[in-house]
Amino acid sequence: MASLSSKNSFSKFYSWLPIFILFISVLNEFDFNYLGLDYFSFNFPFILIFFFSLKEFKHFDYLLVFIAGLINDTVVGLPLGISSLSYCLICAATSYLRNITIRPHLIKDWFYFLLIISLINSLNYSVLNLFFSYNLNLINYLINNFFTFLFYLFFVNIFNLYLKGLND
């Protein structure tokens, strides 16, 4: 009886793991400055939100994604709501793609992801530069966009293994 209860609690934790990872990733704003890599950054929350919104994952609640965006803004020091807006736009775009797609295809999803993160990064750059007078480097946004796009395929394979383990 005790093993059944512990297995049930583990399966609940395992099913909520993407949300936990999202909150950990926005709380731990990591960068690779200590490695001496000047032009390397990627946005892991974009990948995570896009994938699990696209797969219509039952425990990936959009309100929690919004709250994660508020936490990210607090940690990074951006005006409150910028990341939340970005994360919600990703959720809306992937929801649209999920509803119009008859047969999912990894490469089409990958290029749609590039389109979405490019639009969101350009929106972020424009809002922060025009309305909040942030002095931003466009090259950093382009590099972030490029590496986020490249790492999507790597993380999709990891997330698919997670979903396979969840269904077993």
C-alpha cells in the first residue's frame, strides 16, 4: 500500500515537471559569461513553452506561464509584464498552430518556432527601446534568436523522451 502511494506521488510530480523546470529556469537566469563565450545565449523558456503548448500538455497551465513571466521580469530587471506578454504570445501562437495542423511535422514546427521567436524578440526590442528607452544591442537579440532556434531540435528530443516516459 505504501509503494502505491509513493508511486502515485512520484507520477504527480513527474507530470508537473515541465512547470517546475520553467520556474527554475526563470528564477535561475543563467548565462555563459564565466565560460568566456561572448556571443552565446539562448532562451530556454521559449523552447519549453513552445513545445509543451504545442503538445497540449494537460499540466502546462497558461496562468502559471504568465506568473513565470512576471518572475522572469523581476529577476532580470525588465519592466513588469514584458516577459509575460512574450510567453503568452508564444502560447497563443502555438495554440493556433496546434489547431490548424492536421499532421504535425518537426521541421515545419521548427521553422514556425523561428518565426514566432523572431517576432517576439523584435517586439521586445521595439517596446524596450521605444517606450522604456533601454539601450539594447540588436546583435545580442539576433544571436539569442539563432541559438534558441538551433537548440530547439535538441530539446525536442529530450522532451519527447519525457513524454514517452510519462505515457509508459
